[in-house]
Amino acid sequence: MSIDTSKVADTNATTPAKASKPNPIGAAAGWADDRLGLATAMKKQIRKVFPDHWSFMLGEIALWSFIVLLLTGVFLTLWFVPSMGETTYQGSYNQLRGIEMSEAYASSLNISFDVRGGLLMRQMHHWAAMLFVAAMMVHLLRVFFTGAHRKPRELNWVIGCLLLILGTLEGFTGYSLPDDLLSGTGIRAADGFMKASPVIGTYMSFFVFGGEFPGETIIPRLFTVHVLLIPGLLLALVGAHMLLLVYHKHTQWPGPGRTEQNVVGYPLLPIYAAKAGGFFFVIFGVIALMGALLTINPVWKYGPYDPSKVTAGSQPDWYMGWPDGALRIMPGWETHVFGVTISWNVMLPILILPVVMFLLLTILPFIEAWITGDKRDHHILQRPRNAPTRTAFMVSLMTMYGLFWAAGGNDIIAIKLGLSINQITYFMRAAVFIGPAIAFWVTRRWCISLQRHDNDLLLHGYESGIIMRSAEGGYSERHLPISEARSYTLTARGRDEVYVPGSGVDANGVASPKRGVLAVLDKVRGRLSKVMYADNVQKPTREELEEARHHAEHEHTLQAGLDHPAPGHEFDDHALRTAGDVPLRGTASSPSAGSGAHTDDTDQ
Amino acid sequence: MRLLNRQLNGLAGRVSRHRRRPLAGLLVLLLGLLLTGTVYAAFSPSSATAGAAESDTEQIAKGRQLFLVGCAFCHGQNGEGVRAQRDGNIIGPPLVGVGAAAVDFQVGTGRMPMAQPGAQVKAKAPVYNADEIAALAAYVASLGPGPAIPDAGDYSLEGLSDQEREEAIVRGGQIFLTNCTACHNFEGSGGAMPRGGYAPKIRGVEPRYIYEAMLTGPQSMDVFSNGNLSPDEKRDVIAYLQSLENQPNYGGFGLGGLGPVSEGLAAWLLGIGACVGFAVWIAAHTTRTSKGNVSA
């Protein structure tokens, strides 16, 4: 179906056009297009527009470190022997020569000392794993703080949560593979966690380990899970995550020219392909540098795993650190019923808490949508201050996470800060409850103050720093109006409405009060809505804004008659500025959709 | 034969002529003394070297004087220990039978005399010099039999073949991982103990003090007596620790040798910090077709 563009006349002058020399790239593209129909498929996608903001690249960090994980992981599988068969080490590392160990550990040593570039690959793989999970979490926080999890992106949020939990599990299985003292201690802990589940615990443990711990099957099984099962799921979910991203189109910050129906930014080709591709190499470089310069998991120092040994500083990798912290500070509660011990001390912090937290995280968008009753699509992001309760909620979750995390490193904190590990434990037991509450309250009030500040900017302008003295001798600071563009940006948000219970109407607009459980739920929803919205500061109304403008103009006219009118720009660089525009966020939100900017209309 | 006899007689005559000199006896005596002294100084333990000029009794007396001034307040005038009024609280434990090794460790690493009571006595710059420590050790050793200060030969691999050295290091590593890492961490970076106590970092500690610590079990540490860990096994542990210090950092900077906590910190602060920094940089530099600023 394609037209050979090399033979089309390239002039309409009187002399006939000569066919230009066939372009080899064009010829190759034509060949491929004839057979694959790429032009039709790509025509739209390569012009896909992405908005420009640093916070939109956080997910990319996760994506690119995942690619590095795949590349280095393939390298490692070429030499790693996933077997618990016993062997005697005869490699290059002197301090362990002649020691009996598993083939898995011997091959880890072999990769570290006898395979060219092996240690670099091992360290890059491990650092990439740390960055992968960390980047997912940072990305998650950005999405939640800006309200990008709202309709229509709730399911993408769920996929993201699944990616986070799978990434964590993938990390744990990888941590357990080398069969050194640290990883063996981790598996031993996992065995204990399984056995802490009532009734089925021992059965589960025997099933997983193929008999009593440690058995001979756990490493081969974890290997299959680590290199096949979870990476497959991760790849599929990453694909789904990105397809949904393309389908929904990217969210954007509010600003002039940006609506719920468009995306303002740059096209994928050539700009975003270059930016994202370049970012991949940056991430690769960062990981390569870390792998080359910073020791991570020096397996040769831990020695082979032996259930009778343990080392101080046995911690999981950071992403498993917070349940470990919960475990460390948990009081030793146990219940004995009918000859069965229920170990609340292990069950609560390890089996129940993480599951509850994960489920809570997953359903957050749905809870929020239920409380707000918001059924609209949202493509314009919210500033965190404009959702004070939601922002405060996530900050309080982060505080709790951070405190549990710190509790997981209690021994290191104790020796490095000269504290008593017992006192740290007692402090943390209270802090994990009090800290989040304080963080919630502080963040919420902080957001509301920032909202007030925005309204001040809109109604009274910005503080010019010029002090005026009135005829009576009173002093006041002169405020100057902010630019139109900035006013637009600040007011580009909805009004929060507190839901009043019992106000439901049916399809015909007739009041239909709810009964029974529904009525109770309705009341709960009303109360939550009140907590969520009642204290928020709403943006000024049109009347208020116009009144403020009239007031400013009135002041201006009053001063017109003065000998020395004070416009307020005597001492700043206002006259030098061209646009007269104070952008909200650097260049990203400036209104000029000029030279390079593109607009992508959403197909609704 | 006559010729031989005459020559022999002549030789004997010459020797006997020298022997008849009045200073000869004195010279031989001096030479002998000098030789004995040198040999003794070369082979005796360091503590004895320091006190070579004085006899044991003098050294013990000097040690007692120092003890009465610096130690007796807590340990009692005869090292019998001091108990507080309340039951079970000991101000200073009795020192009878702790041996010279304990004194050399505690005073030599600056732990004693301690600055203040607390969960754990910290190592600091030593207060006494080597002579004084030797005198204190001699005095305390005189109170009752206890472990002596180990010789340098006790913790050195001198005299072993390369094969034996490697085997000793491997054996020492296994003993270290079995007995020591639970508190001191896998590369001797130290670890936390209950109620503010801690197992100190043992990287960079002199082998003598490590040996003495195993021998005497200071503070919370277990005593690894010779029946428990033979002198050769103690030597091997020290050899393993030395081998760790002497080997290059294969993986790059060690991040304190603390395990996953410092690694996680590095991942977040350096790794995510750098990546987010680059993201900000890339997003801030947007495309442009001319030299002027273009924004979208």
C-alpha cells in the first residue's frame, strides 16, 4: 500500500523533477512497512505526546533499573549453580579454600573471584534491585501525592501495587540464592514466619522446604521462582502498566492551555525517545558506578550458611526492613490454647501487618473515590496541598514506614549513636503509633496553610517587599497582583464538597433515603467526607476575585494623583522581564505553546 | 713428633701466658654477662624487657604503688574488689586470679581506669605507659595465678610453611564465624548488646589485645579458655582477621562493613538521590531549535 516516495516529483516547476537517489534507510523502512504495516501502527504512536516534568521520570528509574536487572541477571545465570549439593571449595579465595559448602555458594564465590567481570555484574545486579524497588516506591508516592491514582487510573494503581509486592518478593528470593550466612539466615527467618501461622504453619514449611529446614530443595525452587516465575509476572505487569499509560495518556500539571481533554508536551519521536533513551544510559551508568565502587553483599566474608551460625548485623535488604523492624519491636505475646502456641509476636508483625498494609495501599483509590463520590475522569494533577487530608494520610503512612524501618536497623543505630538497643525498642513501640498521628496533623495543617497562602496570592497579590508609609504614619507592605497565567494555574482546581448523608437521589431526582447497613455506611461516608474536606480552603469565587481586582485598581487610581506614584517596581527587575510572567514551576507551566509544543487531543 | 710437641707447647704457653693477665678474668665475666643480658633481652617477653632493669619484687612493689593510687578506690587495696551497699552491685570486681593478661588488656587499651561507670567501659587512649602497665600487671598477677600476657610468638604464624599458614587462616575463619560473628559482625565491625552494651569493632585492634580478650573475656565477652579454644586456634582466629585486613577491598568501598543497613542507606541516598537528580536535570533541559529559551 505504500507509495515509493523516492519516485514522486519533488517540484512543481516547469522543468520535470529528477528522481533523487534512493535513501537506504527509507528503502529499508519501506521494505519493512510493506510486510509489517508499521507506518499505520506507528504513525500515531511516534507522535504520542508526553508532558515534561522531572517527577514524571521517577517510574522510568524503576523501568530502566529493571532492564539492567534483566541484563545482569542473564549474565549471572550463566555461571550460577542453583544446587544445595555439597562440594569443597577450591577457587581463588584463600580464606575459604578447602571448606565444604553448597554448590550455590561455591558458584557465587566463583562468579565473584574467577569469572571475568563477575563481581561487577553481581554488585550491579544487587544495586539495581535496590534501586528498582526504591524507584517504584518514589514513583508511587508521586502518583498518590498528585492524585494521579484517581479515575480512570485506579487499575493501573493496583497493577503498580502488584509490581511493588512482586519486586519485593523477587528481591527476597534473590537475596536468598547465594546460600551464604546472611541469605541462609534470611531463609531461616522465612521458615520461622511460615511456622508461626497457626495450624498450617508446619505443613507449609515442610512443603516449601521439601522436609525439615534447610533440606536440599529450597535453593533450586527459589531459583526457578527468581529467574522464571516472578520475572515473567513482572514483565507482563510492566507491559500492562505501560499499555494503560499509553491508553490513558499521561497526566499533566495544571496551567494555561492545559485541560482535561488534552496533553501539552513533546512528541515521543524524536524528543522523548532521546530523553528516555538517554535516561536509560544515565541509570545504567549510575548502577555501573555503584557496582564498581561500592561493596554490596560481600558473600565471601559471610562464609557458607550453617544453621548453627549467625552474624551481628543480619538484616534483610531495605525493602524487607520495615516488617523486620515491626518484628524487632513486637512484645513477646503468645497464647497457648489446646496445646497449640499462637505466636502473636511473629504473626502480627510479619504475617498480618504487611498484608493489611498492602491491601490498604491497593484499595486506597477506591476508598477515596467512595468517600468523595467523584465519578469524573482526572487528567490534570492536583498539587499535594490541595488534598490536605490525602497528603497527610500518605505522610503519616510514610512516617510509620520510616519508624518501622529504623526499628529494623536498631542494632546499627545503637552502636553508631551509642544508644541502648532496649531504649530504642521501647521508644519505637510508642513512636510507630504516635509519630504517624503527629505527622498527619502537622501535614494537614501545613497543607491548609499553603492553601491559604495561594488564596492570598490570588486575592491580594504577592509581597513586593516595598514598605509604604501612609499620611498617618502607618506602615504597610505593598502587594502586587500575580500574572494571569499564574492565577489560572492556581485556580485550576475543583471545589471540594462535603457529602451530606441521606442526600441521595434516585434516577428521577427523587430523594431516596438509605436504610439498614447502607444507611450506616452512608453516615460513615458523610463523616469521612467531613474529615477529608471540611477544613480545606476553597479557591476564591469569581466575585471575590473580581472584587479583589477592583480593589487593586482602586488603590492604583488613588495613587495616580500622588507626586511620587509607587507602582512597586522601583527596585526590582520587572522592567527587564519580557513576558511579565512568573511561572509556577520553572519552564514547565509557562503558557506559550509556541515553537516546539504539541497538543494531543484525547479521544473521548 | 718433637716438632709437634714443641709447637703445641708453644701454643699452650701463649694461652696460659694470656690467662695469667690480671684483667682476663674480669673481661670474660663481663663478656658473659653482656651475652646473657642480650640473649635474655632478645627472648624474654616484652613486659619483662620493660622491667629488665628491675627485679620482679621491685616491679611488683612499683605496681602496688600505682595500684593504690589509680585502682584501689574501686578494686580494693589488695585487689579484693569493692561492693556497694546494695546487694549485688559491684563497684569494682576482685582482681585476684584475673592474671596479667587481663590487666594488660584493660589498661593497655585504655578501658581502665574508666572515665565513668556505665553500660560499657569504652576503649580510649591509655593512661599508663608500657612500663607502668607492666608493673600493674605484675602486681595483679602476684595476687593469684591467672593467664599471663601472651608472647608475640603465641599469635604469629612465623615458622609455618605457606601451606600450613593457609590452613591456619581457613581454620581461623571458621572458628571466627562460629564463635565471634554473632556479636562482633562478620568482618569484626562490632554489634549491639543489650542495655547499651556493645561488642566493639575488632578490625585494626592489635593481635595481642585480641588474644588477651579471648583469654580473659572482658565485660560481656565469654572467656575462650585454652581448653575451649586451644592456643593454636586463637592464633588462627587472629591470623584470619589479619588476612581480612591485608586483602584488598574486592568490591570497592566497604560502607563500614555493617551489612544491609548501610547498603540500603547508600541505595537511597546515593542511588535514588543521583537518579532523581538526573531526572530533574533532564526535565529542566527541554528541546530547543534556537539559542533562546523555549518552553512548553
